[in-house]
Amino acid sequence: MQQFQTIVDRLGDRLSTPAPVVLLDVMEENIMRMQAFADRHGKALRPHVKTHKSIEIARRQLAAGAAGITAGTLGEVEIFAAAGFGDIFLAYPLIAVGEKGRRLRAVAGTTKLRLGIENTVAIDAVARAFSDDPDLIGLVIEVDSGAGRSGVAPEEAGDLARYAGARGLRVDGVFTYPGHGGKPGNREAAAEDQARALRGAVDALAAAGVRAEVVSAGSSPTVAFSTHDVITEVRPGEYVLNDHDNYALGNCEAEDIGFFVATTVVSDQGFAHVIVDAGTKALAREGNYDRGYGQVPEVGGVLSVLNEYHGFLTLPEGGERPAPGRVLPIVPHHVCPVMNSFDEVILSDRQGRYLGTWRIDARGQLN
Amino acid sequence: MQQFQTIVDRLGDRLSTPAPVVLLDVMEENIMRMQAFADRHGKALRPHVKTHKSIEIARRQLAAGAAGITAGTLGEVEIFAAAGFGDIFLAYPLIAVGEKGRRLRAVAGTTKLRLGIENTVAIDAVARAFSDDPDLIGLVIEVDSGAGRSGVAPEEAGDLARYAGARGLRVDGVFTYPGHGGKPGNREAAAEDQARALRGAVDALAAAGVRAEVVSAGSSPTVAFSTHDVITEVRPGEYVLNDHDNYALGNCEAEDIGFFVATTVVSDQGFAHVIVDAGTKALAREGNYDRGYGQVPEVGGVLSVLNEYHGFLTLPEGGERPAPGRVLPIVPHHVCPVMNSFDEVILSDRQGRYLGTWRIDARGQLN
């Protein structure tokens, strides 16, 4: 781990807890490392902005060589398009009816836009929303590679492509999210599933007369194994900051974690736990009963229960007992929803130098 | 339950999903019912604004007769004080050092402010922050009544009062949060624990020469049983909107639920679940593996897994299978963190009339 406690101590009064802190030097290394990986394997890197929702961070990803960005909601697309991002993939099976249809059409006039698609209802909605200028949007067909979430079976991608083509829409390629790569020990197997699904989908498109210009793969846990020839781009998100889950999966080194939440011990009544001022509204209840909801390596503690504004920091027997007023670093299990809890993030580096703050520009933006 | 599906259908294009909806008529009834209860038992009602974080909702609570409001963070205090709320209890063991000390002192110059306190570190911090004018703040000593969270044992309240008094600070009373009343079947027993703890604390204060002007009790699950003579005020929060947990606890009727989240089915690939567009960032992973993370009574479904922007809506075998594009109402387990996920809420009534929107003014405000 970073010397998080030293960083907390040096930031001192800059931290009004609970306070999210990004370590810019760690982040820059993560950005450079992933870009170098993508370059080495000839893949376009299209980072998912759901993790950070920050224009400044996304700018650094582009400056390092990213081909564009991935978004998860229409609101994210709008925020980043308004900030000048010119190449956005909305990797979500949005059904663009009503206001969302109008918004999608409007934003597509301001940026190169691709949209994930996996059913005919969604295709019909796009066809209606873009009836005046269907060239403004490219569809990317989602296939399931084992996550059991959204996406058609690979062999069905051709039928969807034909359906879209018959409605005057352009299909640019295929994508998948190998979410089962987030299970312990499953990263490489999930990446193999992903490659198989993408190959099948590319073949199905070819049979339908469509060349897959984009063949897009997830995700931070699987990207290291996503080097198959069929893949043209990768869409990791969490790598930019990392978290305890990625560390525990073997997906990053301890030194690559560039994000934590500073919290203050507010109560010690002699229980097996002390109370800190980070609860569900800050930490988003990521984790589970067994591994807890946030790690405090400095004292070997785990957040075992979260209320809204209270965290129950359970301490190891015989270990250090942090007193009320002590500020501690929490390493979250999952960085994305935690960033999304705050309007602003504090910037520092491994030395604990205060480097300012950034707005979390696309915080929320769920609908 | 309300006819949530009818409401969703009537709101139609007003809903850009995932969309939080407040039913104003249900809310008004909840406000009136709780106020009548408090009036009948001679208790001051001081609703907790953490549930709604809305100035307009808090104004209606005051208009109905509430004595003031309860806040959970300094940021909430600042937002509501700036909106003119003149009597605020920050029911949290804040340690007001650094910037927080300055902010607490500043806001106390603009509203009548009381602060929860349960350790000497926090008292020392308040004494420093208010050294110029200690009369601007009243301390309310927190005692534990069985939740095992924060708060001293009742018999220790006298020592804390003496400690505060020796530093020139005024102690106005005692409070507790009977959080164990949220366990099934435990509402009445927790309220009895609460009364016992509060009586003990009042006695301990008296022995220290301090009269407890305020004797403050929680909470939506226990308030119906919090009628003991010792109690002067009650601080429920969730009653104003309610949720599935309060309904399951027997703490409200189905017709008293005044909040839901509209969500769109975005994918159906023939699994036991369909995918909806409400995930952790909207629903905050409230609930658990056994009872799920949100109920969809209209189709007998339960959100069994949440990803960031995807909800896995597991359907009963042989039941209705909602198609992509269908908009469904989700009844959250816990209203408070869900309100906090959004910047704006849509207003309606039981008939599904569109009544505008409100900002969720104090959304976030965690630090």
C-alpha cells in the first residue's frame, strides 16, 4: 500500500472528513502503464469514465493516447461531450424513447457517438430518434460472453445487424463485458470466453455482410488477458485509480492504488469497533458481510457495518486502538461508486503534498 | 401498495429513468399523521432531514408543527441554516477541529444550534471553536441505548456534563438512537431500552446539577412506542416517505409509501432475470442477498444483483415477463440513500398527476 497514513497526516487540515483523495502521481503511472499495454498489443484504449466521472482525469487519459472514452449513461455522454470530448461510446443498452431519444439525438450532433445495442426495441427507438440523420450514430452490438447480464448470444449478432440495417442504421461492430472476470481466479478464463464470444459475433456480422470495425473488450480485471487478435479496443475503467478489490484479485499492485477516503474516528465506547464518519452515503456499501465494506490497513481494521453516516471499524484483538479525533485512510473495495458519492475530490501525491481539488463533473447523471 | 404502475404509466414521458418519484399527497398525510401523534403525546417533533435532504419537504414538516429539524452532517446544517431554518440539532458526534470548527462556529451565528456530543475530545474541540461565544451552541449528550454505535452509558452522562461545564459550555440535555429497533420484532423492546437509558441519563445529569431541557428519542421504527414521560422530543426521519423496510417491519402501511424509483427494462435475454437501468449508483445496494436490493411488486420481482448501472430483476417462475422498454416502479428498501443518489426528484400524487420537480438541496454534503 501507499503510505496512506503519512499522506493523511501531511494533508492535515485540508481534509474535512469523510474526504476522497486521489494520488495524482499514482494515477499518472496507472494511465501510462495501461496506455503502454494497449499500444504494445495494438489495441485502442477507450477508458470507461464511470470510474472517475472527471473531465480532468479523462483529459489526461486522452493526452496519454486513449482513442476516446466509454460512458455508461446518457448524462455522462452529455457532460463529456459538452467538455469537448469528440469520440464517445455509450456502452449501455439504452432504450432511447421520449426525452432520452431527443437528448441522444442532440448530443450526437456535437460528438462522434456510438451506442451499445442488444435488442430490437432499442434499435427501433434509435431509428425514430435519428430519422432525420441516421449517420450521426453508430451501433455496436452487445454480445454476452458469460456475465449473464445484457447482450445477445454471438450467433444472434447477425440478425440484429440485419434488423438495424433494414432501418437505415449503421452497425460499427460488437462489444462485450466479461463481468465474470471479477470473480477470484477467473480473470484469464473470462478473457478467453470474451475472445470466443467476440470472434463468434464478428463471424455472424460478416455473414450478414457487415464488417466489424470495432471489436471492443472490457474491463480492468480482464484487460491484461485481452490481447487476442480479434479485439480492436479495450474499455477498462478502474485501472486509473484501482481499489482493494482489484488488489485482492491480483489485478494491480498495492502501490498502484491511487484513491482512498480519509475518515475521522468519532466515537470509541470500548466495543470491538470504533465509529468513523464514513458510512453508506460515502462508501456505498461496496463489499460484503464476509470481507467488510472498506479496509483500514493502517490499523488492520475492517468496516464491518455501515449506517448512513457511521462506519463500524472493527479492530483486530490486541491491535492499535485509534482514538477519537484520529484521521484514518480507508481503502474502498470498489472505487467507482465511492467517487460518485462526492462532489469534489482532494488531490495529493505519494508524499502527501496538497495539489488542489477537482470537481467530479459527471457525479450522479444517472438518467 | 400505491398503484405505482398506474402512476408510472400516467407520468409517461416525464420519467427519464432511473427516476425518483415522491407522492406529495402520501407525504402530506405522513407528515400530518406523525405531527398529530407527537402533539397527542406532548412531544416536540424534530424530523431528521437526512431522509429527504429537501428544503421544501422540511418546510412542510415545520408548517405542520415540527419544532425544528435534525441533521446528520455539518453540510446539512449549513444548507438548511442558509435556507432560514432557525432551530437545528446536529445529532452526530462531530469532532469540530480545523475547518469544521470554523464552519460550525460560523453557522451557529445564523441559527439556533445544538450538537450531539459523547466524548471529551469533541467537547475540547467545541470549546476551542466557540471560545469567543460559547453561548452560541448547546450540547446534547449522546447515550447508548442498545445500538452499540455511539453514545456513553447513561450513568456516564453526568461526568461528560461536568467536563463540558468546566470548559464553559452549556449542556441542554441528552439523546439516543435506538438503532436496534430496526431489527424485526424489536421495535417495542428497543423503545423500552431507549426510555431506560434516557431516564438514567437525565438522573445522571441531575446529579451533576444539570437539568435536561431536551430529552430526545429516535427514530421511525421506534417512535410509535416512544411515548414515555421522560421524552421531550422525537426525531424520526423515514416516516415522511417510508420504504419497503419500514413496511416489512410493520412500521407503516403499504398505502403510506410515498416514494419509488421508476426504471426501464433494457434487456431480456431469457435468463431468470431481466435487466433494468437502476443499479448501485441509484439504489445504493440497500437490502441484502436474502431479501434483495429493491422490490418490484407489480411483477412480483426482486432486484437480486446490482451492478453500477444495471439491476438484475429476478422474476417469479411463470409470472409476467416485462419486455424491454417497459417502465416499472421499484420500491426501495431504504429511502434515505436512494434520495441521496439523485439531484432532483419528480413530484406526483396517487393519481399519477405530474406536479413538478424539487432539487434535493442537501444531496451529498457528507463533509
